[in-house]
Amino acid sequence: MGSDSLSSLAGIIYLIIGLIVASGHAYFTNLKQVMPVLSAILAVLAWPLVLLGLDLHFK
């Protein structure tokens, strides 16, 4: 397994964890408007901050 495939695997795992964390903190509810979609994307990408208690919900 090369370093490229290892970094790709790490990126996929990071995104999967982000999806799980964002889902657990209700970032995927009410995605009919732009701001909740942006909140969900940000929560998936910055999931460690969500775990630390930072609220990334845009209003």
C-alpha cells in the first residue's frame, strides 16, 4: 500500500467520521435552504470542532 492510497484512505475515514458526527448533532435536518446545507458541509469538514462543542449552525 503506497503513501497515496494511505492518504486517500485517511481522507475517506475522516469524511465518514465527519458524516457520523454531523448526523449525531442534527446538521442534516432541514436541508431545504442554503444556510443549513453550508452548516452541514462545514460540520462534516470541521467535525473535531463540533465534538469540542462549537456550534456551526448558520441561521
